[in-house]
Amino acid sequence: MTATGARAASSKATVDYYDKLGVTKIINAAGTYTALTASIMPPSVQAAVMEAAQHPVRLQELQHAAGEYLAKRLQCEAALVTAGAASGLTLATAACVTRGDTAAIEKIPVDMTGLKNEVIVQKAHRNDYDHALLNCGVRFVEVETLADYERAFTDKTAMTHFFNAAEHGSISREDWIRVAHSHNVPCLNDAAADVPPISNLWNYTKMGFDLVAFSGGKGMRGPQNAGLLLGRKELIDQAVKNAMPISATVGRGMKVAKEEIVGMVAAVDWFLSQTDEGMEAEFTARANRISDHLKSIPSLKARIVIPPIANRIPHLVMTYDQAKVKIAPKDVADALRHGKPCIELNPSTGHRNANGVTGDEDAIVVGVWMLQPGEDMIVAQRLHEVLSQATA
Ligand SMILES: *Cc1c(COP(=O)(O)O)cnc(C)c1O
């Protein structure tokens, strides 16, 4: 089937299962949040998924071919399509722990006898996704200063871990890599939400990180249960040995189906056909259309904020005098959530100092980048209704 054929077939689908199940469709004015299903695949990616669904193939042949193609396009030694960034973190850890000891693959995480099981991390980089590493039976060794870090390496050190978007932590990426490599220890970087810029897909591997994990369903708009693990061939090969479809592995439950592998490759093709300037201009235009529509709301001030690392795209941030517009931003979010159509605003709304966007202010935040064509004006109209109703 051609891509056009696949689109035609998808538009002919007779059953809307969201309606059948009574599930509310939302307008995503939040961003690439996992619980809001993160992103919508662009038409070319949806078509590639549909096309892949038509034919059985050998899964490992597809896994291998996709990896080689992605490594070339993303300028790294090797690549693996994972079941999301979190799965990439688990497989990366499994690779480092079982490196040079293939028999260990079947033993982790329960029997760590004789295996390196320590992961060095900056205390300020600890986060909820650490569980993805712990799944391999490792323990974290926390450091704060460069001197701590230099002293932390032992014969049990399997790897070091860096949280790319961490807001704190005193050790730079360059020092982090240099010291680890002086001990012959590989470095993993969790850069899950850190595109755009597009070049981040190769910046961190080129910088020297041995393994870098990205989420496929966030800024790249691939299938939500796909991701990329990029890096050194020896380690990616070892990650593959810890992954599905091999059954006696920690990775067996993180299956990536043919539709997602193909969808991830198509999403990378789509993403590389974009430009940072084009995306920024489009998202800025959406933000401006919304704020222009709200010009008549008394005291309302709008600005565009681009967070430094994760979700580095224009967000619309709006504040107003709550003595004049008598509704708190968090209540605006509730009104839009419970209205028709259902709109989810960015979760930084009503939270000071949230996600690098609100500063010290109680603000409405619109994450414009996951809006579908035309939805910016629906959001603008709903905001106008709710805010003007609250104006004395
Ligand atoms: C979203 C995210 C993940 C998980 O990504 P998935 O693709 O959903 O598995 C991991 N780490 C960070 C920092 C993230 O933001």
C-alpha cells in the first residue's frame, strides 16, 4: 500500500474506539506529557506505521536494519529502537553491567555475583527515572563535587549516569566524561525530552557520552512507546543482547513491535526534515495568535518563554491582576479541563518556579507545540470566555 493508500484506509476506519469506550479526547495545550499520551504522530509517521502493520517480518532483521539506518542518520556508531527512553536507560544499564560476561544476562537483577553493580551519579541528578537503572540490580553512588567524583570509582563501578536536563549539579558534562573515561568507565546520558534543537540527537554522542537515551514520542513525535538508545557499537550490541525478542533478559517485557520500530525510523526522518528555526517560528506564531485574541482582558501580560534544556520550545506564559480578573490560573486550568472541548493546559499553570517557565509568578502556561492545526484558536476562545467571565 502506498502512503496515500494507508491514509485513505485509516480515514475509512469505521469504529472510533475512544467514543466506543467513552474516553474523552483532549486538546493538548500542555506539551509532551506521558500521561497525556505525549504527541500525535505526523501523517507520514502514521502512514509508515499502517504500512508496517500489513506485513510480518523477522523482528531481529528489522531491529538491526533500523539500527544501522538510524546510526548513519544520527551520526553515531550504533543505535537501537527501544520501548521509550526509560527502557533505553534499563537496556543501557544492562549492557554496562553484563559487558564482557554474556552469562550474566540471564542472572541480573537477582544474582549480581561477580558483577560490577555501582552507578555513579550527581546527587542533584537523582530523579524518578532512576528506577529504570535499578531494574538491573545496580545501586547508586552519589557524588557532589568533582573531587568526590574522582574518588568514587571502584572495581565495582559499572557506569556513570548523567541527567541531561538537571537544573542543579556542579560537574559539567565535559568533566563528567573525562574523569569516567580516565577510569575506562562508560557514561550514560538521559536526554529523553531534550530535542529540539535537532542537533542534540548527535551533540551528546559526539561530546563523548557512550550511550544516550531519547524518548521517541516526545519532540520527535514518534510512537509513544518508542525511543532511541544511541552510542558506541560495543555497548549497543550488548544492549541488543539484553533486549527483546530474547526471552531470558531484563528487556523482554519492553517489546518494540514492528509498527513502532518503523514508526520511530519514520519519525526520525520527519524530525530531520524540520528546522529549529521553522519549528520556533511556528510555535511563536501560535503563541502570538492566542495572546492577540486575549488583548482585551484587563491587566493581562503575555510573554514567550523558552526553557533551557528539556522542552526547549516557545511556551506562552500569561499573568494578570487577580483583583481585576477574579480567577486563579489553576482554576482557569480546571475550567478548561472540564469544558467542551476538553483542554489540558501546561501543568506549570498555577505553580511558581515550575519547569523553568513560570518564574516567581502565578501564571497561565500554554504549551503550544502539540496543538493540532486550528486548535490554537479554540484554546484562545476558551481562555477568552473564562477570563472575561471573571472580569468585574
Ligand atoms: C519522559 C522522560 C523519560 C521517559 O521517557 P519514555 O520515552 O516515556 O520512556 C525518561 N527521562 C526523562 C528525563 C524524561 O523526561
